[in-house]
Amino acid sequence: MNLSLAEMARRLTELEARVPQALSQGLDAAAAALELAASAKAAESAVAAGLTDAALVNALRDSIGREVKGLEAAIGSNANQAVVLELGSAQTPPHPFLGAVADAQADALLRSVGDAVTAVLEGRPLASTASAHT
């Protein structure tokens, strides 16, 4: 395939516009997987810490959320109990779940973002968030 310089410039300009979208979409897919894993790990950590009230365990699990803006993602909880579990207190040892999940899922996060960028560079459509790595 022979491309003129003008065609090459047009294609590179098109790629330049699509790469940030691919990065963001790959990050969103990875954040969704992290959110799901953190929810499960939060419930597991709560039980390991001796929290036996099912309603409290479920509330903690359900408090895990994500926010993705451009090329930044945050996964966390708005529950006070989450801080005590993650970091511990004077009376309670830590039972981390957010940091543990982030460490365990780091490679999958990189793979998700990399796959999205690779798809753009190869001219393939971006995969939907639902079919991304978990």
C-alpha cells in the first residue's frame, strides 16, 4: 500500500484524535473491573474483620464506586467503615481491600488500556466496556 504524504498526514491526524478516547475507554473498562473486584473484596474484608451484620456488610459492598474523567479514574467508598477496614484503627487491625485489589489488578488495567490503544492503531473499533478485561 502506497500512501501519499497528504494521506499519511490525514491518517495520523485522525489517530491523534482517537487515541485519547481509546485511553479513556480502556481506563473506564479497567476501572469497572476494579470496582467490581473491590466490592467483592470489601465484603470479604468486612467478614474477616469480624463484621457480622449482613446489612452493614452489604452496605459497605454497595458503597464502592468509580469515577472516570478523561485519563483519570478513582475507585473508592463513601462509607466510614471503609476507612477503618482499609487502614485500621487503634482498636482494629487493617483489612485492606482497595489497595489489595489495585495491586492485584494492575496488570489487567494496563492490558485494558493497551488493548484499546492497539485497537485504534490497528484501525479496529473499540471494544465495549462490558467486554473488557475483568
